[in-house]
Amino acid sequence: MALTRGELARKVVHMGVGTIAFSLRYLGPFWAAILAACALGFNLFLLPRIGGRKLWRQHEVDSGASIGIILYPLAVLLLILVFYQRLEVAAAAWGILAFGDGMASVVGMSIGRQKLPWNPRKSWMGSLAYVLFGTLAAAVLLVWTAPAQERAYEWGFALAVCLATALLAAALESLPQGLDDNLGVPLVSGLFLLGLVLTQGRWDAFLADPGLPMRLAIAAAANAALAGLAYAARTVNRSGVVAGFLVGFLIYAFLDWRGYLLLLAFFVLGSAATKLGYRKKAAEKLAQEDKGRRGARHALANAGVATACALFAAATPYPVLFALAFAGAFATAAADTASSEIGQLLGRRTYLVTTFRPVPRGTEGAVSLEGTLAGIFASLVIAALGAALGLFSWKGVPVVVFAAFVGTTFESVVGAALEKRQLLDNEALNFLNTLVGALVAAAFAAWVV
């Protein structure tokens, strides 16, 4: 799509509104939320009546609504409400939304000739612009807004954490999903940035750990061996080998062998559930594609959240909180895989979770008693293992199991509503349900400690 005058005007407004993020330093969370709520009401009710339709794209004119113009202020409002105690994080995430996304469109439509292999609507130059301008805007806003809440960040640290966050946001934004990225990407990147800013002042101690070199060597050797075995056993494809090695290496580096055993438990449970009765599921067209082999997208969707939690557990002052979130993410992933695979194989009656009407096995959002019980058992294995290894106390076991149940139920509800309309694919749902499981588990950290 070429950069038209209308699209350029739209992006100029998109980025111009982003400059309001600098006012968060003076407004504070309460008045900032009031301002964002007013902006949401203005865009929803008044802007279309006073010439705002000139900023709409043609398909929005045809449909009679512009969802992006509504989701933008809604995302800002949610950022302020979620990160009201860390308003600098809300400002930085807003900066990525405004300037990263805005410049990605301008540059991509202007000179973006080489398209992304996984999404021909996006270009390498657009993604590079997203990272570059998103990083700079986020770092400036992080440093600028922090003094309002009596905090300060060094420029080197601010640029590093904002670069990592912008890379994640650009990767999420590049995925070919049917939903508008003005809402989900800022919230996920904001959560990631929050975890990163909590690592301030703790990297020196982590890097000075005398056991770190040996841990890294073991991580590399163990993951290389296991990746080779998994490929030979036909449980992963080549991209899955690379992604699995990266995930396993990082988890071992940050949480040592204890965290790694939880990863192995998830992998064994998921692989066993997938392979169980594979011929029967394949005959009924319910089996995983590529003979059950998992690829990079599947590995990152199921283990990406847990990997981030492992980092935060090792490098922030909240090891138990993030260990719970780590286990919650893997328990959710294990429960989701087990409930889906066992339910499709053994489920006698399947119901759509949103209506409780009987539906055929394999229907998106369908649940069965057999699959639900299998999912609970899988999450219980992960939770009990985490407690036995000392990642958290035994009080955390019911918390992790409950978090996994909430995460898988969320996945079923959203899958029934969105995936069948091709707005989200299975990997996106897996990422979201593990994120929900991690957040629910973390919410009970004060009770577990």
C-alpha cells in the first residue's frame, strides 16, 4: 500500500497526539485518566461529526466506523489505569504506540520494498523504523516522566529496556492477525517494560554470580542435546529446534535447573498428549498439522511469557511473584494442550463454552469433561513440581492450578468469539492464555509468600 496524503495525515495526527504523553509528568494518574477518557468520548461521539471522517480509510468509510481511532485513546486510558503507580511505563508504552507504529507506517509505505516472509503486508524497513523510533520515544518519555513519581533512570538503562520492549512490540505488530494492534500491543509491551524497569540496579549482581559461566555452558550443552533428540523423535521441526533451544537456554540461565525441569515437564506432557491417539485424531482431521511437530511460533507462543517471567524472577526484587507467574504460564500451556488433545481423543460430549450447546469435537471454544479433567491434571503436575523444587511454597499449588484454569477458560471463550472469525490464530491465543495464567498466578503472590 502506497503512502497517500490521507494516510500521511492520519499518521501525523497519530504521532501528534502522542506528544501529549509528555504531559503525564504534570497531570498525574488521576487527571491523565480523565483526559484519556474525555479523548475516548470525543473520538467516539464528536470527531466523526466535525470532520474526523477525513482521517478514515476507505474500508472504514464503507463500514461506517473507524475502530482504530477508538482503540487508540482506549489503549492510552488502560495504560494509565494499569500502570498508575508506574506512570513512566504508561508514557513509554504510549510513545511506542504513537511514534513506533506511526513511523513504521510512514517508512514502510514509502520505501518498504522487502516484505516480511510471514506477513506480506509489512516490510523490513517499516519494522526497523518501528524499533528505532519506538525505542527513542519510549526512552525519552521514560526518563522524562519518572521524576513525577520520584524515580530516575540512567539513559543507558532506559535505552536498553526500551529497545527490548520496542523489539517485542514490533514483532507482535508484524504478526498477521485480524484484530487492530492499537490495543493489545501497547498493553503487552507495557507489561514487559514494567518487568524490565524492575531489574534496574540488579544486573551487576546477576552478572557477577560466579556460577553463571558454568550455568550458561550447561544450558547450551543440555539444550543442544535435547533439541537434537526432540527433532529425531519428530516432536519439533527445524524452526522449533532453534526456538526451543533459545527458550531452554534462557530459562536455564535465569532459573537454573529448577526452572528448566518445569519446561521439560511441560514439553513431555504436551508431546505425549499430542502423540496419544494421533492416528485416530488425524483420521478425524483433529490432529496437529505436520504430524504433531511443533514449530518456532508454537514454542514462542507457549513459552515466551514463561521465559520473560524467568528473567524477571532472577533479576528483580520479586522472585516468588515471578516464579509463580512462570509456573502459571507453563501450567496454562500444559493444561491447554492436554485438554485440547485429550478432549479431542476421548471427549464423549463437547460443548461450546459460550453457550453450552453441544458441538462437534474440534470446534473452537469447545470443552468436554474429559478434556477439562486432563487439563487440571496437567496443571497440577506443573504446580506440584514447582513447589517440590522450591520455586514457591506448597500454598502456591492451588494458585497455579486455578490460574491455569482461568487461562484455559479465557482461551476457550476468546477462541469461540474470535478465532472462528479469523481475528486471532491458535498461536496468538496460546500466547494470550499463558499471559492470563501468569498474571492470575502473580496476583496471589502476597498470599503465597
